[in-house]
Amino acid sequence: MYSVTLNNKPYNNSTIGATRLDCKVPEKVSAYSVANDLGHAVNFGDSSQTTKVRTTLVNKDEISKYNVVLNNCDKSTKKQMDILLKNGVLLSNRSNDKSTVLDNLYLIASGKRAEGLNTKEIIKNTVEAIANPYSITQQFGDIPKQYQSAAINLFLDGKQANSGSLKSAEEEINIEHSGTCVAASIEFNLAKNYPAEFARFAAGLSSPELAVNKTIQLKNLTDNVLDSVWLLNAFEIPYEMKDYENAVLKIAPDKNAIMRATIQTSNRDKGERSSLDVLMQSAFMNVGSEQSYNTLSDKRKGKFNQNDKGLIEFEKTFTESIVENENKTSITYQKVDENSKLVGYETDFETIKKQLVSALELGHDVIIGYTQTDENNVIINGHEITITDVKLDRNGKMIFTCNDTDDGYSKPIAYSEDYLIPKIHHAALPQEVLSDNRGIPENWVDGLRYYQDVKKNKVA
């Protein structure tokens, strides 16, 4: 099985077959209510309702925190704060340490931010992303002239510079397209489904420490503790064992991320990433690339990937499992030969649809990797998007509501099953969906085999 690296190289027809959905912002509106012309809905449970919803500040401490945050908000952010309070999101505490969205916004407002960042801007970025996760984008910003010299010197990292190396460095850092679709999709899921944890990440990643600690259950990586420890070591992520079942990880962006975050703080153009997007996506790329990502060039190293852009399936699933602290398994649906040609499928389309629907029923959004092929069925592009909902049209066909962090559109889009299902290369699914599928090796096993094959081929 050939491992497809989904780098998100832009493809002009990436939205062919897609229908845009107009979603009210910042209110949380189901795709069903904005596309009722499509027919009747498939009824799913709402994972956001697993905890008690509070919509009122109940004590002096909460009122004080709320006022401190408001003092750092512009007019539009204040309105979003009010909506988040009224819909129960602001006081939700689905986070690693049970802190609420408000608690973490207060930490941002009352504490110091890393040099180059702005407290009010980070609060605005955080509130906007939680109020409308579809606003999260992977679009890099340009590096203005006043930052070019500093950025080039940072990229060269003390290496001796000459005219050739300076020109090469300038070309490396002035990027037109990014390969952070995996990281941006994970960021989207965190903001949408775990807003308190998203705000906790925002507070930590934008702090002077430029890092956040995350306690994970080792069983959410593999079924065997020793295998999980092996994975943590293989991905070179800093960690300490809390006990036999849990580990505390240090998640941080690469050292060059602060440069782009600083630029986006004061020079962000419409449609570009926010400073918080920069930090989040860098941190997640760093987790998946064995701490080898460089935000300035949007390239990575690392032993599991032959390419220098994006994350492969194995790395993506590891990162998603870490960030969400949930056991995810990546299922490969397409058969691809050594020439990157799509030659068939590992399972039938009905099974694919059943597994996707089962995951949605359990309250999980599903990050998928899809491919696009040329007239000879050779894969020319790969990209990661998130399936958030599904509906049946009047003919009984499924319409999947999705988020694409690279379409320049801050609202959901819809794909028909006939268009999307044949293009899905892989999907990250919760273990419960695959409980009846015995014999499927854990994702890390396939990843290790791939790594061993790569090493063998290099030696040969």
C-alpha cells in the first residue's frame, strides 16, 4: 500500500461538486437548518450536551473575570462574548484541567503574552474561533518588507550568508501556499468541540512560555502502555509519566512561529491566518513531524515522512489522538500503487458511508483525507477536510456538511456522497465505530511498517 502524503497543494477545482452553506455567525446553527431544501435530516446526538449547560455568571469571581476580559474586547468581540455566555459555551469546562472558556480567557487578559503578541488580539482571535470555528484558516500571510531581513536571519539560524543563500532563504520563506491542512483541521475540531480546551491552548501557546501541558491517557494512543511510550519517544515529544496510565506532554510551536505570529498581529490581511492560528498550527505540525517543523518555510523533517510538506496519515492520527485525548484509528479506503495511481478500494462505498455516519452519531466530527486524480487516475493532489454533519436529499442520497480550512470561506460547504465518497483516501474514526472490525492493525503498526520500508529502500 502506497502511503499518500496529503500536502494540500492547491488545486484550482478543489470546490467542484461542493455546495456552499450559509451559516449564521456567531450563533451555532446546524447544517440542517440552513439547508432544509435538501430534504430530511439524519438525527444525531449532540456531543456538546454531555455536560450541564450554564448560561449565568453565578459568583463574584466569575463576574470579575468576565469584566476583566470585556475590558480587553472590541465591540464585535463583546457581542460574541455575550452570545457565548447565553448559549452556555463560555462557562463550559470540557478541558484537560476542567477550566472553563472564561477561566482561560481571563488568564490571557490578566497574564503576560509572549513578546510580539498583543493581549487584545489573542482574546479576539480566541473568541472569534470559538464563536465561529469555520473562520479558522490555513492561509499564510506575506512577510512585509520591514520583517524580511529579520525573518531571513532567523531562518538561516546563524549560518554564514552569501548572496546565493540569502536569495534561497528569501524564496523559502515567502510562501504562497501552505501544507497545514491537517493542523488547521485539528484546530477547527478543538475550537468546535472542546472550546474550553481550545481557550486553554490559546492561553498557554501565547504565553511567554509558548507552550501548554496536556495530560493524556496512554490507552488513547495504543492498547498497550509500552507501545504508547514507544510512540511518544518515536515522535520525540517532551513528556513525563504521571503514573502508569497517564503522561503529561509539553506541546509547543517551533521556535520560528513567533516571527509569523508577530507579523500577523499587526499585518494581517483579510483571509489570512490569525496570530493564534499560526501558533496552534505550528504546535500541531510540530507534534506530528517529530518536533521538526519550521513555520517560516512551512517545511518539516522527521523520520516518518519522505516529503518535506504536510503530515502523513500515521502522523496525523497520532496528533489528533494527542490533542483530543481520544483513541482514533485511521482507516485507509483507497488502494494506491507505487506510481500514485488509484487502483481500487479496500472496502465498498456502503461500508464507508456506514462508518462515517456511525462516527457522527457518536458525536464525533471526522477528519478525512481526500484525493484528486488526473485523467489516468493518478493522484495529483491531496487535502484534509472535516465532515461535521450529514443529511439526506429528496432522493435519499447523503449530503455531507464539511469544513475546508483552505477554501477562503468561513462557512460550511456540502458535498454529495457521489462526489465525496470515491475521493476519500482515509478517515480518522473512533474505536467504537470499528469494534466489529477485528483484524485491523492499529495505525501506529502501519506507520512503523512504512518507516521500516522507507529505511529498507534507502539502504537498497
